[in-house]
Amino acid sequence: MKRFANKIWRDWLRPFALVFIIAAPFKSAVADWNWVPTGSMKPSILEGELVFVNKLAYDLKVPFTTVHLSTWGNPVRGDVVVFYSPQGGTRLVKRVVGLPGDTVQLKDDVLYLNGVPQQYSSTDSAPFRHDVFEDANPIVAIEHLETCDHYVLGLPGRQALRNFGPLIVPPDQYFMMGDSRDNSADSRYIGPVPREKIVGRVPRVILSFDPTRYYLPRPQRILQPMTVDGA
């Protein structure tokens, strides 16, 4: 029996233990992934997508903690980030729209930053309609958020918080919004997000599966960037 137990340990358990010892800290502190189950980031991220999380984008943390060992940067306006909600600790994916000290306001779904309305360019919603099933007539536009051009989605048939603020973002906190502006529980509801709760930056989609088609792959969505120009 002892020989059998040693064999199980040597041939099966020890290799898995070594892989875990190496991979778990790497996943915790360096690079990770996040499944997105909701449509709050449409059309940038769809339900059923796996996104890459660069945990070294801004800092290095002690594995399995939020303790910072070193910091070399902070989120910039337009970054898509993973963070822990200040209300309940749920792990969320949203876009940074307000930096510390900014005054953020929403008027009829138009974002104002420090009193300046952001610029929008209309675009054809037809290519997005299969994936936007919350509304029969979705509105898709390109929001020019300083140097970050990205898609935003409006759902005119849905009750939503289209007017908000103004709110001054506290020091060392960030105002987050979903790209699906009428379908996102973001900083309008949960408040600004403290810097230490930000896990990392999301540059791209890794994999995509369509929940409305028996989770068939969406090959055209693989490596989809979070901005219009792919930066």
C-alpha cells in the first residue's frame, strides 16, 4: 500500500503540485484571464468572451494579495481594467473614464469631463445587431475619449441612468463606466474605484463563444482589441 501511495505521489500528485506552485503565483501576480458573463462592455467585449488581464501593466503585487511591491504606472483614460468592486468585492471589467480630480458628468448619455462634452462619431449599428439583443434598435457610436477612440452602445428602449453628476473623483480613485452605457452597473452605482482595487489592464479578447448559438466559437472576435484603432 505504501509503495502504491508513493507511486501515486511521484507519478501524479507531485507533477501537478509543481505546476501549481509555479503557475498559481504567475497567474496571481503577472498575467491572468477573465470570463465575461454580461453585456455591460458591449460592443468591445461580448458575453461569453475570455479576456487577457495584464497584471504587470501598472505594478507588481505580492501573489494572492493586493499588496503593492512596486508601482511604475497608473491607469490612463480609456484603459479597460479588471478591478474589485468597492461594493461587495465582485470582480468587474470596465473602462476608465475619470481620473483622480476629474469632474465627471453624464447628460443624456453624453459624457462630460471637467465640463467638456466628449466627441462622438456615428457608425453603422448593423454589424453589431446579432450580438446586441437587449434592444431592437441599438445605437452604436465611437467615443473620442482624449486619445482613445472606442465603441459605445446605447439602448434607447431600455430604462437607464442617462444623467449623472457632476461628481469629483477623489484622490487615488478612478471613475469606471461600461461601454454599454445603458446596461452597466458601474461607478454611477458603485462609486469611484480605489487604485489598490485595480487588478490589471485588459488589452484584448483571447477567445469568444456565442451563448445564443450553443457556445459556438466566434473566430472573428479572437484577439479583438479594446479600441477602434487596435492600439
